[in-house]
Amino acid sequence: MKTAHEIRPGNVIMLDGSPWVVQKTETTRSGRNAAIVKLKLKNLLLNSGTETTFKGEDKLEDIILDRLDCTYSYFADPMFVFMDAEYNQYDVEAENLGDAAAYIVDGMEETCQVTFYDGKAISVEMPTTIVREVTYTEPSARGDTSGKVMKPATITGGGTISVADFVKVGDKIEIDTRTGEFKKRV
């Protein structure tokens, strides 16, 4: 058991009989009253989100989930199939992938972490940075050099992100999967 003060983003807590991952915490302290902790939570089974408030001393049940390094194998609608080093296959529902679905492509070499709850694969965590090719972007606007100029681009896998103005079709770029932001051209 942890107090609400000790909970950090990425922790998984048991609340009302369901596992919830903490996405964001915000602690408010006032002069006379006890500290209040606001948590932004995502249900791992239903893929729904909520925000809730606890007193700083409230006890919350912290749970440890099993994680396994796997590689993407194939898509069988509506399941993404991942395989571990021993060739065991795990199905993850497309709706449980969230933003990671935009970065998954056939033949990808990056290893993902599949999260399990009660023996069932419930989510996938991508590596923090990945390299993808730009398949479409608009031409650069001439003369627009007033700061950090960004433009939309489509990457392999179908995802859309904002990239720097100098990026062209065919360039390979590095993406931070936690924020979905362009980092650099590779």
C-alpha cells in the first residue's frame, strides 16, 4: 500500500476492483487543510480515463504488472499479435494500444513491452524513440524562418506528426513515442 503522496505517473493502482495506470499527478497544499492529490487515471481493462482526487494520506493499493519484451508479428483485425523470444504469441486489442498503434508497422525491428494483467495481454509500450520514414509532407514555405517552423507529415504506419520545415518526403526521422514529437532527422 502506498499513500497518495507516493504515487507517481506510470504506477498502476487498484481502484474499485480494476487496475488503473496513473498518467498524471498534481499535489495541492494549503495552509490549514491537508494536501490534496489529483490523479489522472486510465483503466487498463476498459481503456477509459478519469480524474479523481484523494487526500494526501489516503492509502492506495499499488500493483505490479508483468511485462515481457516482444516484437510485432502481424495484424489480425481487431488484434495486433506480438511474439516473445520463445515464439509465444500474444493478442492485444487495437483499442488498447492507444497512440502506439500509429507507430506499429510490418517488419519493425524495435522491441515493445507487452503488459499483462491476470495472464492477459492488455497494453503495449513502445520504445521511447523510434525511427520512421516520412511518406507525405507539404513543401516548405519560402521565407518563413521566424523561429521553429513546423508542418504536418505522414509517417510509415499512417500516423501524422508535426516535423521541422526542412524535412522532406523520404527522410527518416526520430520520434519520441511518449509525446509524439519530432526529435531529429536521421
